[in-house]
Amino acid sequence: MRGPTSAMRSRSVLRQASALLGLALLALTTIGAGAVATAGTPRVQSGVIRPKAAAVAPAGFSDTLAYRLNTPTALASTPDGRLLITQDPGRLRVVRDGTLLAAPALNLASRSCSAGERGLTGLAVDPSFATNHFVYLYWNFNLDKPEICGGGTPQTPVNRIARYTLGNDDKVVAGSERVLVDNIASPATNHNGGDLRFGAHGLLYATTGDGGCKIGDPTLCAGLNPNSRRLDILNGKVLRVRRNGAIPAGNPFASTPGARRCGDPAGVPPGTGPCLEAFAWGFRNPYRFAVRPGTNSFFVNDVGQATWEEVDALVAGRDYGWNVREGPCVRGSTTNCGPTPFMNPIFAYTHADGCASITGGAFVPAGLWPAPWSGSYLFSDFVCGGIYRLAPAAGGGFSREPFLPDAPAPVHLAFAPFGDTSALYYLDIVGNAVHRVVFSTTNTAPVARFTSRPPSSM
């Protein structure tokens, strides 16, 4: 989620950790080579992401290992109780009746590129799944040989959003793929964004990153990359489309002369007009976002560069400022934070305590957990490894309160069924693990969490 990397994935935890340092570029440079390990500092030291010591869940909560599988990236559930989990190399897995099925429902590995931060990263289930069985995936489509996954050439892989039909036999129906949005540029191997969510009105939202480097100029990367400032490309945006890929009438540029469907699967239309799919822009790498249940209210987690991590309230047609702004300030500053025409985050935190890459986000369903958790927004940080609550602060605004401050490498949060209740699931991409967090009035004392992380063969 941070910067260019060519590290290759493997099933070895150590080699996965090295590859996943691409998820947090500047973690090492921001911390410094001589970083001292203290409470709250990152586990990224000497090029290795280190496991944390045993930790505890808050009283009343249990945090347990639910499933073991390689590089899990996203999780969702179907109305009939199945869990769906994506894996970075391009596999869609199914959990039925508590059992992780051995055979993937879909395997895109031969068509996908998973170098760096590319791969299969986003998943959504259609609100009308009970009748149409549609699921949606955000993945990196490889235009070249899988072992190359090149960048900066006409064969550079692109990100795409596609719809599939999942059968009752836990297999994707052959021939059901329909590409809805295509040609989302991936000029480097990082900053792909890649999350999917439905609003209560049945429209599909997607997040896209700035691509790491300027399209057409691989020398302009990080803060010099202007892709998010451009309205004529899909990068650095939140997109909104209908279930068939069509453009909703209420999109900001739906009536703008010269606007184009930039993600048209038939090819990018000529011209320089704004993209019809764009709903909001000016993001760096909005890797994960979440919708408050039953609403069209979204919080977007935008991964920062060297200074700030931020949570943004999504508003149609607004510019969130990257690469001019980072957090509530001018890029790279913690003091130059005056009035701005850009949309400021509702909450931002610096890298001062070692947390430096905001990832998963989820709203706690109202009534599921007791106060103060009920209805709260939870978010995670990949670098320091933790899950936090966005808590209202005295005098307005928000503060960051620990929920599971030692959760290992969480890249995705989601609430999904568990027995006769719902649980919070979080995905540990380094430890190859899916964790489940459950509240029960019978849990009267803090419960030690699972922390060991042997490699998986799944």
C-alpha cells in the first residue's frame, strides 16, 4: 500500500513478510534503521515483519483462529450463510457450514498478476443474491505472461471489476463472467486500491489507488505522482456504477458534456473529458472502505505516505486533495494545516507512534455488541498491527481507542454470520489466517488470542 516493489510472493511466512513490505513503503524509512522496539512501535524491523507477543481481547470478547489459508484479502457472506474469502493470487474460496472447502469456487491465477500489491483484492455480494447469485470481484488482469507482470509498457496489467454467478454447488458458473469496469491503470505494482461495497440503494462502489507512479512517466512516483488530480482517468477515485456497469444518473459527471465511460470494457473512449464512473477523487490509496449498515454512508480509509493516515466521510463530487494534501495538512506537513478547498478527513493520525498504514474498516451493527462498541466504526493498521475504535472526542471530532491493539497484520475487517449471531472477521495476510471475534456475556474476563502463525498449504 506504500510504494513500488518487485518482491515475489511465496508460501514461506518470511518471504511473504518481505513481499508485504510493499504494503507499507516508508515503514522502514519513516521508522529509521535504529528504531527501538517499544509499545506501539511497528513490527517492521530489519526487513522482517515480526510476530507480537500474546495479547488479549477486551472483556466479553473472544478472538480465535477461524480458518487457515494463504494470503487472504477480503471476506463477505451470502444470505444463505456461506462465507466467501478471496486470496491474493486470484482464488475465491467458500466456507460452508463452518468448513473451508478445499476446491476454489473460482481460480483466476492464470489470468491475474499478484506482484507487489496487485492480485485479487476486492469482493462484494449482490444485495439480491438470493435471486440472482451475483458476486463481484476487483482483480488485476494480466495482459502479459503471468511470470512477468510487467509495468510501464503497453502490456502493463490493469485492474478490473467483474461480476460472476456463484452456484449452489459452491462453484462459479462457467461463462458467467461479465466485466463491468476495465482498464483501471496499474503503472507500478502498488496503490491499486481495490475494495467493493454496495450502498442501501443497490449501487456498487469501488476504490482505486493512484497507481504508485504517473501514468506514462515511471520517474514520478509517491508524492510526485499526479494521477489522483486528473478527472479523465480512473485512478485515485471512488467509483460508482450499477450492477451491470452502467452509470447512475446521479453521478457527478453524468450530465457533463464530453464525459466518458473510462472503464468501458470495449476500450477507453477517446477524449479528455471526465470519467462518468467517478464519484469522488483525490485519494492516494483508499485500500479499504465501509458502509454503515442499511445506509449510503461510507467511511474511506486512505493510506498516507510519510506523515498521515486518514478516515474520510464519502461525499459525492468532492476532492480529497492528494497529492496536494495528506491528512488535514499540506502533503508532508503536520503544521501547515490551514483552510483548504479540499475535503478534509473526519479523522487522521500521524506516524508518531508507529502506526503507519490504515487498512480494514467496518461498522459494528447496531445492537450486536454493547456500548460503546454498538454502531461504532472500527479500523485497522497493517504496520503496527492493531484494530481501533473511532471514538467521539470531547469538544467534537474523534479519537482512536484500542480494541485489539495487537491484532496481527489485519488488512480487512467484515461482520458476517457465526452460529445464531454475527462476528467480526479480520484477515491476517502475513500469518495466513482468518480470525473471528465474538462477544458473549459468558466471556467475563479477557481472553488470550491466537498468535502463532505457521505457514498454510491452503
